[in-house]
Amino acid sequence: MSYIINNSRGNIVAVVDDGTVNTTATGLALIGRSVTNYGEYQNENYVYLLENFANSTAPVQPVLGQLWYDSGNDKLCVYSTTNTWVSLASENYVQSQKISPAFTGVPTAPTAISGTNTTQLATTAFVQNNKASPVFTGIPSAPTAIADTNTTQLATTAFVQNQLSSASGFSSAGIVDAAGFTTNGTISATGNVLGGNLATGGNVVALGQISASGNITGGNLAIGGNVVALGQISAAGNITGGNINTAGQIVTNSITVIGNITSGNVLGGANVNATLFTGITVSVSGNITGGNLVSLGSITANNIIANNISTSGSSAFRLPNLDQIQINALIPQNGDMVYNTTDNLPQIYQNGNWNNFTISYYS
């Protein structure tokens, strides 16, 4: 009676007649009933299986799932559903792939506990858990919003720079702090405005301080604090603030401060005013040029050129050279008096000369 040999899937592999050995259906010898010396075939089958058909050439009757050790290339292969031998990954291959693996499909990994900060892989679940209060490091990036976007979307540095260069201006409920502003609109803040150069065709408005490491240029500068610049302060309109301090010059129609004016040159088309508190000073290392100069403190400069000069300070004018006072662009008139800080004496202008004089009291 013949043996019917099936594979693990129930398919007939071979029919082996009594007294015969089938060596063509598979790489093993299939032994029929009543075969003499069957033990030799059986033992060889065990050896083939043990060594995975080790040979430099593939088995000629492979079956699905069969293993073959390719001794020529020192690798283990399996016979696949595509009727081809597929190499299995060796330890060396696996180790080399760990250096820069390229994942495909939907790879998974263990999810780290919240707050983990190691080289462990972050799964999507870990990221979702940490979105509530993320702490970024390095140089994180994000999509740049379109101009004038006013939502909870993250603002990139590109978005901020685009806004600062826009015609619509810039407004903040807190502090405006950047390397530089350029806009045709208005720079406005309820706190401080701080930057490199502040340039606007509109106004610079702050309830705090306006400060720049370069120049401040705008329409009107109106602040509740101080105007401070290392460069030039220039306004097409008016400058109003607490203290105005610059290493450069001030150019404006009028200046009104409740503190001090300290700068290189003050050039005003109308008024330079410091009129609220006693002891306020107008002090420049260069020239003061304007319409009316009014101070409750002292006015100190190299040259003062104005229509009217008014001061309530300890000395009316403090000038290195007395002939540098010009009122209405004319030389002083007889009877004009100043205090000479070099000699610590009062002087009166008489017939083209400044003369010391003293005050005597008679009883």
C-alpha cells in the first residue's frame, strides 16, 4: 500500500509506492513500505536537516519554509512564497544597521514616562503626554504664520521680523524687545520699547522707557519714562518724556521733558522745554539750537542759539566762552548778565565787552 505524503498545509507532496524511495519530490529521501536498508536514508535525512542542507549551491527540490545554509557566502537562507531564497539577517548586519537605521511602515517602541530626558526613543504617546507644558532645548523650529496673524499659533523669528518690517506697525501689551525695528506704522507698548535702531514713519509710544543702542527715528516720541539712545534721537514731530539722554544729537520740532536733557547737540525748530521740576537741567556737549529754551534748572552747552532763553537755575548760562551766547542770532546787548563759571563771578555786557562786577550792600 502506497504512502501519501502531505505537507503542513494539507497539500500532497508525493505518493511513495511500496519498496521504493522518492528522491525527487523534496531534498529528503521519502521512504516507502518494506524498503531494505531504510536506515541509511533515514539517518542522512537527519544530517541534512541538522546542517540545513549546507552547501555552496541551493537544494534542487526546495519547499516553502525550507532552510539552506549557503556555505559559499556563510549565510542562512529561507525559501519564500516568491519561490526564491531570501537571506536571513546576520549578527554583523544587524549591528551595522543599528548605527543609522531607516524605519519603514509603523515602527513601535516602549513609551517613556512623562518628563524623561534621555536618549530613549520618544513615541507618539510620549509626545502627546508632554504637549501640555513642553520644555524646548536647542533650536526648535515651527511653521511661520502669515503676516498679521493674531491667534495662539507659535510665532517664529521669521514672523516677528516680517511684522517689524511691515507697514502696519507693532503693538504689544507688555515689553517690545528686539535687535531693531523698521516699520511705516506705529511702535506701541504698555511697557518698554527696547532695540538696536528704532525707525518708524509713525509714532513711538510707550508707557515705560524707549531705549536703543543705535538711533531712534519717528514721527512723535511720547513716553511715560525715559528716552535713551547711543545714537541720534530724531522726530519729525515732538519728543515728550521723562529724561532724554543720548550720546548723539536730538533733532525735533520741540522737546518737553519732566526730567533732564543730556546729549551732544539739541536741534529744535520750536521749543526745548524742561519745565516741571526745580533742578531740571538741559546739558549738552555740543550746541542747543531752537525757538524757545525754557528750564527750571540750568542750561549748559558750548553754544546756545535761540529766540528766547529762560532758566531758574543756580546760574543762567554756563558757557566756556561768553561770546557764544546768541539771542535772536544777535550779539548780546548792553546790560545782559551771565555768571562766569571759570572765574566764579557775575559779568555784565557793556559796550562789546563782558566785565566782572560785584554787588555791594549799604547800610
